[in-house]
Amino acid sequence: MEGAEVELQASPPDSNGTANIAALPAGPIPLPVPGGGGERHIAHVTAAPARDAPDEVNLTSTDAAYAEYREMTDMREPYRIPAEYLCGTKQYVGPGVADTPLIVFINAKSGGHVGPRLLTVLFRSLGQAQVFDLAESRPGPVLRAIWDNLLAREDQGDVLAGHIRRNLRILAAGGDGTVTWILKTVRELGLEPAPAVAIMPLGTGNDLSLSFGWGSLFLDRWIAAPQLYTTLKRFADARLCHLDCWSVTITAPDSSFFPELPYALVAEPNDPRQVGGLFWNYLSVGLDAEAAYGFHTMRETHSWAASSRVLNQAWYSWYSCTSGWFCGAQPLTNKLRLRVRDEQDGPWREVTVPRNVRALVLLNIQSYGGGRDIVGLGDSTLLKGQEFKRAPIFDDGLIEVVGFGSGWHAAVTMAQVSSKVHAVRLAQCCEVELHLEARGGKESGPSTAAAGTAEAAPSPHQQQEGQQQMVVRVAHAGRSHMLFNEKDPQGGRRVRQIASRGAQLSEELPSHFSMLWPAHSK
């Protein structure tokens, strides 16, 4: 396609998608912009009801191994004697106090054939009651029920319930979309204190996982008998840290621009022209987003063709090559205006986007597309220009705006041949506003005015007759609690370097941990 397409996407749970708006993917919303044969006019359609889970989780599985795991059970359960009845029999047997209470959410359809096997192993090691398959148990109802139970027991004077509530940790086994689904749910429920999230990577990109030391891909040895204890101990030893969360608000000329909303986005009840969501990874606009949209659509319609991490990466590369990078696509400057705020409540300033830029990426974490450093963190010029004032990190309340130029520039950057070859650095800020030329929705007459947010300044470019605008506003929306595997980071050398840098620069938080039962029976 020659045209550039703007996509604001909730990345599929197991892809290295270009934009992770909110936690969970369902279908991305393409926001076409003019520039060649890529325009796509969307007919007026009433928005569908909100979904309770990503499309991938709702798909019917044809995996025989996935069906077999359902017949498994916790092997300990028929023979288990509660610990309170065994006090005094052994040195380390005491009342049922979990030093690090843990529950697990698994996207069993992620990671090829890994999900069912992982479910079986964790059923047997942790107990079936603490391990939840996302295809059957949504995180919202599960966490709400657990919190209600704990608070009710606390009100009755149960100090153990308070200990579990303050120290509960969550293991998210899946891709980045699965992880951010959990983070979004914790935020929406308002759990206090918010349980921190550890990761077992089962997805395609796994950028969140490798950023926090959990590795870039799942290894079978982690759940093998000799290492299972070590694997579980990492979740107990991991330190608590923050991850910035960002809100995105999209304002269109009218509601017909949003014929169907993915799980990650919700309509503003008081303004049908506006939808919003959250993201924790990154958000992209342009050809990079178009490639992600193509891959996501293919995976939702032909799930059998995206059955493994390697195959998913191959498909993503194909869509990247065919989205227009090497076919003379027009630069974003023809249809985009970029404004940023450097400080909270500070003045807006205009940022000039170079004419060769064909994709913009807003980065919250320093890993992109499965472990790529597209900012050039190792380049000595990182803080010498006017664009970046601080070393980027995932908990500083700032977001980095970078751009990809030609297809060759993007390809060499993604190949990671040198830290001196990186994306174009444009801004480091706490708020971003994009004004996009957009086509779609109902046909507009010549008198239709451009839409914008209340604070939007008039465009410096003369409006063409009948031209419509879409405004995308990105702002800091607080922080989420994550667990950092600092003592035993997983992955290859480059992956460990990213995690090590994050460990050095991120803010260390005091643990919730408080041992209410310091003396076990002897």
C-alpha cells in the first residue's frame, strides 16, 4: 500500500505489536490518513457492546494438548492435610502462612504448546485453586472475589487475611497483552495495596518481560523438576518497582469513525466522538502501525497460521515489508502535527517532524519489537542534544517520541547493528498531542469543521475545504506495581543488558512484606 495508515492498537496478547493501548488486544482500530491508495472509508456503524476479554482468549481452541490439561488436577489435593493440624511435627511446619502468597493467570493459548503444560505443572506445584486459565476465569471477577473474601475475614479479626492482602503477588503467564490486561484490571478494581505483577513470557515480543528481567522467551527448563523451585523462588525474591501508565484519548469528527471498539478502548459516555484507553509499552502511528494491524487481523482470522513465536515474527516481518516502507509511501509530515508538554501543566510547544519520517513511536519502555533498542541508549550523543534531558527509564513520568525514516533506516535500526544507528529522537515529555488528517466515517460536506480537543491550538496549515482532523492526546496516568527479577535476570546478553540498565535506573520501592507469624512450630 502506498498510503500511510495511523493505527492506535491494543497489541494482541502474544505479539510485539506497535501499540499496547490498555492491556489487552482485541482488534486494532485503523485510523486511515490520506496519502495514496491506502485510504479506507468506513461506513457508519453502531459501536458494538464492550468486550470482556481479548479476541484471542475467546477463540475456540483446536489444540489437543490444551484439551488434555483440563483433565488434570492437583495431585496433592486428595492427600493434603492442612498445616494447622501438623503443628509440632516438623521444624518448618506451622500455621498456613504464605511468606509470598501468589496467584497465577495463564493465557494457555499463548506460546504454541507451552500453555497447557505450564498449567499442569503449576496446578501440581501451587495447587489448582491458585492457578487460573484466562480462557475460563477472567482476572476481574477472580481478583474482586479474592479481595472481598480477604477484607471480610479481616473485619472478623483474621490477621492472616491482612497478611495475604498486603503481600499478594500475581504471576502473568502470557505475552505483553496478557500482562497489561492484568495491570489494567488491578487499576480498574482499585485494589489497595495494588498487588505487584511478575511475568512468565509466552508471547511474541515480550518487551515488558525482558525489561523487568524475566527473559524474552519461555524456556522449558524453568518448569522442569530440577529447576522448578528456583523458578518459583524468583517470584518471591523479585523487588517491587513502578511502571508508568499512559492514557490515550482519541477525538474524531463524529462517532462513525469508531464502527467497532476493541477491548482496549472504551467510548466516552458524554461524548460519542471520543474514545480512550491505557497503554504501558508503546504507541505507534504510521507504517509501523499499519504492519501491526495487518498481522493482528491475520492472526484473528487465521489463528492456525500464527501458532508459534517464530512463525509470528516471520509474519510480522512480512507485513512490515509489504506495508509501504519500500514503496514510496508519503511522509507523515503531510498529515500530522506534533505538540508536546515538557512539564506538567506547562506550555505546549510545537515539534518539527522531519520530512523523511514515515512512522512515529511513543516509547514508555526501552525495549521495542522483541528487545530492540531504537533510542540508541548506548550512544554517547543520547543526552547531548536538545531532545532528551534525562536517561530514559520506565518509571520517570516521561515518554520518548522517536521516528523511523525510510524502510532501510527502519530495517538497519531494527537489525541493531550499532547503538549509533537509531530512530530519530524528537522529544522527551510528559504529554503529547497529535493532530491527524483523517478520512472515514460519514461523508462530510464542504462546510464540515475540523474537530479538536478544547485546548487544541489552530493548525498552522490552512484547512482545505471539507478536511477533517482527528486529535490523539497522550498523558501520564499514574503508575503500576511490577516485580523486577534483579537477582537472576533471564535471557541472552543483550536482553540482560536492558534489564541491568533498568535495575540501575529504576526507583526501588519498599516491599509490602510483613511477617505476622515470625516463629514457626518446632
